[in-house]
Amino acid sequence: MFGELGLPSPRFYSCPCQEAGRTSFSPLAQQLSQRTAPELVYLETKFAALISYGLTVDILNEFLPIGGQVNTRSVRRQLSCTAERMEGELGEEQWAFIEGCQRDWNQLPRPDPPLMVGLDGGFVHAKDQPSRAEGWFEVIVGKSIAVEGDSKCLAFVQTYDQKPKRRLFELLRSQRMQMNQQITFLTDGGEDIRDLPEFMNPEAEHILDWFHITKRLTVMSQIAKGLCGISRPSEDEEDPEVLDSAGIEKNLERLKWYLWHGNAYQALKRIEF
């Protein structure tokens, strides 16, 4: 299955009385549409999805009796064909994947432990970027962590993928997700990422992860330090109001404390203040 097998493949000519698109055909080629064993295709696509094509070829030539028959072009072709086949097996995109009602969900069997899903985005820049407006694309990555069982990952290009919600739903369903199962989504609060898990599960909870919260508060604290001595217009034009940078920093610390302890009500009041 990992070597080269030669088979006689005679070609036959069609009878002139038959209406055929080609004058000759090969029965063996029609029966063997794939020229590579499924076991070898699995290894090629498995390694090529994790490392470079060149390293994949080196590993396969080192451990398998294939005699240097695998090259980077064939590995790339096999990976592309496998990806296209898997893409075709995905269902149609939907804006919501919640099915049934509360009565149906109560009749479901006891679900597995909760799932924790982290979603984040990043930008991939070209080596020789022509300008700041071109030569880059955004990638959305995610990881679903199950208490019992293996964790699973997904990734897609935001501006290219046409089925992002379907892709996330199929990943969760592969982990036996039920409509009565608790799921927690951790994101950075970006608009695209925040919309992705919406209407995915009635028991889902969306949380802005603490790293991005503190990142924003740190930037605001640095801005507050630069407001020392700066005044802003007030109702009394002759006596402008001087901004209290120390008071602003103190309010930001209180806001951080409320957010850390999950007191959203007091946090919103502090933001308005």
C-alpha cells in the first residue's frame, strides 16, 4: 500500500457506431479513479496539514518504501483534494443553529460536561507588503476544550470563508454537543468574532477574556496619566474645569476590581461616572 504497483491497463477503442466523447477508454482507469492508496493519502495529508510540504516529503521518503515517488507537488495536490472534499461535505451556512424548544431540550439525555471554546483573530502579513492596506489577511482561530475527550481546533480566513458558523457548529457537534449542554465562549470582543458563536446553543455563555479587558484598561490608564493639568471647557468659560488624572486612574482601578469580581452593574455605573 506504500509502494509502487504496476498493473496492465489496456485501452479499447469505441465502435464507430457508438456515440462517445472519446475514441478510446481504459476500464482499469475507470475503476481506479484514485492512483494513490488511501493509507498513503492519509499520511500525506496528515503531515502536510501540520508541517511544510518539503518536510512531509522527507519524512515519508525516510520511513516508507516509496522510493522517492512522493514530491512536494503531489503532496500539495493530495492535501488540496482532501480539503475540497471535506469542504463539500459541510452543510449549508445558517444564521442560527438552535433547534427545537425548551420541551424538546428537557427530554434530551444528560449532557456531557461543559465545553470551553476560545476564539481569537490575528493578521498574517506578507514578507514584502506593498502597503499597509494590502498584503495581509485576517485569520480566525479557535480551540474547543472538553473536560472529557480530546480538544479540537479550527481556523479559517475571515474574508474568504463562506461557512464560518457552520464550521464552528460541526466542530462542536463532533464533540457530542447537545442543545442542553453548557458552553462558554471566550473572545476578545471583536465584532466578527463576537457574532460567530451567536445562536449556536441556547445554554451558551459569551465572556470577554480577562487578558483583553486588562489590555484595554492599561491603555486607558496610560491615557489618564497624560491628562494631568489639562483643562476642558465648562459652563463657566472664565473658569475651565481641570481634569483630575489621579481621580480617573482611581476610577479605572475600581472598574477593574468590579469586572474581576463579576459585578457588571457597578462596573457600568463606574464607566458612566
